[in-house]
Amino acid sequence: MSELPASYQRYLQGRDEAFIETVRPILLQSAAEETFGVRVVVVPHVLQAHLDERIPYGEIVEDLD
């Protein structure tokens, strides 16, 4: 699946290429499975994204870990 839900596309708008390259694979996985949302963790010099069973599909939560 290469198409992301509208909410995920909006989240990526205006982001730099490095951010998109890091986060997009997890957004694609979430979109393919349609089960869990995504948690994006941002700390200085670190960016991580992962599926999170506590977040409903189609939603993204950005955290400072």
C-alpha cells in the first residue's frame, strides 16, 4: 500500500525530507494493517516512530520522551 490516509498526509505536510523518510514507513505499516495509530517520539537528535496499540488507527500522537 503506497497511499496514506488523509490524516497521515496532513501530518507530513511541511515536514523536511529527513523527517518524512523516518516516519513514513511506520505510517505505511499502520495504513496497511488499519489496526493501530502511530506514536512519534521527538527528543534532541532522535526521531522515532512506532505503532501504538493505545492509539486508534488514523491518529498520530507526538511525544517528547
